[in-house]
Amino acid sequence: MLAAAVFGGLSTLTPVPGQARPVTVRRTVPEVKPRPVPPPPDCSRVKCVALTFDDGPAESTGKLLDVLAARKVKATFFVVGENVVRYPELVRREHEAGHEIGDHSYTHADLGRASKEKARSELTRTQDAIRRVSGVTPVLFRPPYGSMSKRLTGITRKIGLAQVLWTVDPLDWEHRDSEYVKKRVLKSVKPGYVVLMHDIHPTTVKAVPRIIDRLAAEGYVFVTVSELFGGRLTPGKEYLQLNSGEAQGLP
Ligand SMILES: [Zn+2]
């Protein structure tokens, strides 16, 4: 009986002529690339800095991703929803490289002055666009123009977005000059700071390798925004820099 049962079991694996074997079917399913997850550094002990890039993606974002990959640096991208739809592959690349992706509204709108309906729509449409492309719903929001309001804070709290501002702003959108951007960033960075730049400007992208190399030589570790704050960001709350003061002797 046992032998017959085993034989019967084996016989079901024998391919039937003209029919695909199950193993062949499995091979046609594309493999899901696991997102790389190295342990994040403890930013209360090491010199961390979060590089953030707003307004993209754009043509120049691809070059920036090459620069970051070559140096194994992680960053945070605050993307504009309509650009996510325009360049889905770049957003996918950002995600697969382990960068963090945040919401920067759908049309780069002034949400601090927008109606409740408009603000909510700008934010949720961007969340949806990012999720469709990367599979991940963002938990960070950077207000365009830094424009905020109590009403906007209420909305972000409800839809699960922490509000991320910055502590270093080289005004790269105004100064399309790589040397100027590099100097402004290097002059202002301190441990625990959040640096605001724009990957839509080739002049900024050109400044990034020199900014990274110099900060790395000074012992800085590059982290995403969520890593900087220990992965515990509260929806609705505003974040500017790590330990706004005492802990690391920050101003
Ligand atoms: Zn912006």
C-alpha cells in the first residue's frame, strides 16, 4: 500500500506532454526585489546628517541617484505628485536604492493657505501616486514654500504625515552655482541637521559629490529623515533637526 501511494505521488510530478510543468509556471512570475535594510546608525551617538531633495523627480534626478549609489549614501526625496506620474521609474529607483520618499504636494501648492479640501486632495493624491509606483505609502510631508497652518497640521495628523522642515538651506533654487551651494551647505551643517536641496537643478546635483565627500571626511553619516529621528515620527508634528539643542550642543 505504502509503495503504491509513493508511486502514485511521484506519478503526479511526471509532465504531461503538451502541458506546462508547474515549475515552469513559477519561473514566469517576476521576483520581488527586497528593499535593502541595513541597520540604521544611532544618531544620538554618531554625527548624522539628512540630505533632502525637493520638487522632483526630474531629468537630473537620475544623475543624482548615480552619485548617491556610488557613495552608498541614503537621502530623502520630497516628491511632487505630478512629477511622480511623469517619472515613475525614477521614483521606483529612489525606493529600490533604499532612499526615503516623502510627500511634497501634487502640484507644489501653497497648502498653508489652501482650503481644507484642496490641501487634503493635494496630499492624498501624492500619497496614492507614490504608493502605486513604490508600493510604500509615505509618512513624511514637506510643506511647499515652508507654508504651514493649524488647519494643515490637523490634516497631516489625520492622514499620517509628519511635517519635515529643515535647518540648512543653501537657496540652491536661487543660486544656480555649484560652488556656492557646496560652500553654503558645508558652512552650515552640524550633527543632526536636515539639509534642503532641489534635485531638479543640475547645478545642485553637480555640487552633491563634493558635499558628500567633504562631510564623509569629517565623519558624518548620511541617513534618511526617519532614521535621523529614530524612526519614530509623529503624524502632524513638526520636525526641524535632531535634538533641538542640549544633547549634542547644537545651537
Ligand atoms: Zn518645493
